[in-house]
Amino acid sequence: MKIRMRRMSFPASLDKLHDMIDFIRQGAQKYGFDEDSIETIHLASEEILVNIISYAYPSTSGDINITYNFNKDEGFRIELIDKGIPFDPLALADPDLDAALEDRKDSGLGIYLVRKIMDKVEYKRDQGQNVLAFTKY
């Protein structure tokens, strides 16, 4: 059971979003995912990265460390790590999709989407860092 891993660090900045997404997409392509799966991974990655960039470092700059690994038995796992303010997106309640648009909250749809399109999503706070991981089989 061979595990292949790559890691890169990026400034938590919208002007680096394209580079971060490219890094993740290249990994998914390298390990043979079809275009539909790559687009799903792209969408999930972009949703989470934009949230980290927008909210993790409200009064300072910081970095996002991206690690991905692939194991044929455990899938393609992306891990996003930041030292920003503590935030567990998995603690959010699912949005009420039946509520009228004007009655819906402005937050929570993105992580809900990620949870629906990825096969596994995990969060932990570890040594002062937010660690959000998501997997596609």
C-alpha cells in the first residue's frame, strides 16, 4: 500500500487562489481521476480555500499549507492547514434548504456543499492550527 504525498505553502490571499487550485488539480490528474471528479475536487477546494482566505486571518496575514496524498485504498485526501482563528465548519448545522430565500442564513451553504460532494470531510484543531481534510475515492 504505497502512499504518495505532496505539500506546498501559499500566502492566504485571493491572488494565490489559482495557484492553490492548480496544485490540487495537478495531483488529482496525476492519480488518474476523471474530469468530473477533478471538477468536484476543484469546487470543494475552492469553496474551502476562499473561506480560509476570507476569514482565518481577519487582522493579519497568514499562510495556508496544502497537503495531498493518494492511496488507492483510501483515495485522494486534501488537507488544508491554517494558523488562523479557530473555526470548525463541521459544527455548523445544515442549512434549511426548504426555507424561503429571504429567510435563509448567509453562511453554511458552502461547507454543506463540500460535505455532499466529497466522500469524507474531517476537521480538527491541532497545535494552534485548523486542519480541514476532505477525501475523494
